Amino acid sequence: MRPSPTLAWLGQFSVAWKGRIALAGVILIVVSIVGISRVRVNNNLLAYFKSNSEIRIADRHLSKALGGTAPMYLVAEGNESSGATRPEFLLALSKLQRSLDQDPIVGKTVSVVDVLERVNRVLNGNTSA
């Protein structure tokens, strides 16, 4: 079987210009690293609409009524399978939640602590909340 003339030429070219090809590869990697470091992810699609558009007005209304329209989930895990039922874990989770509530960018937080507090109130006859 006869070798392909294109592959033979490519092989000769690569050997003849190996230094410059390696330099071009290094430059390409450096430029890629710089470019990747400048990438900014923005998933705020509402920014593409005018501030007085129907969708922005609806979003402001929903954000005010529901505590936000862009959810973010934070998962807390323990080392044990029963870790989430331990009082010290629940207290730490409650402190974290209250701390997040103080951040002006956070609209509302919900956790298992809220559910347990609500169940406790209902079981103890205080259903006001």
C-alpha cells in the first residue's frame, strides 16, 4: 500500500517546522488561558429587556411577592446519615440561613429548619405563622 502524498507532505512539513509549530502551540495555549479567564457567565436573561417592558414589570412584581425569581440551591451535607437531624447541625443551618437573609441580594431563604419550626408551632397549638 502506497502512503498518501498529503500525509507524506504534512509529515515533512511538521518535521521541518517543528520549532515554529511548537511555539505556535504554546502561544495558542497562552491566548486560550487568558481568554478563558475573561469569560463571564451571565444567566440574567431579563437584562436583555427594557426596564419598562412587560416581562421586567412582571418579574419585579413576582420578586416582591415571592422573594425572587432566580433560585439558587445550597446543599449542606453531614458526615453521618443522621447528621441532618442533629440539633447542632440544625442550629448551624439556621444561623447560615439567617446570615444569608441579611444579604440584600437574597430575596428569601427556605430550609428544613423552616419546616421543622412550622411543625413545632402547629404541634404546640400556635398556628399563627
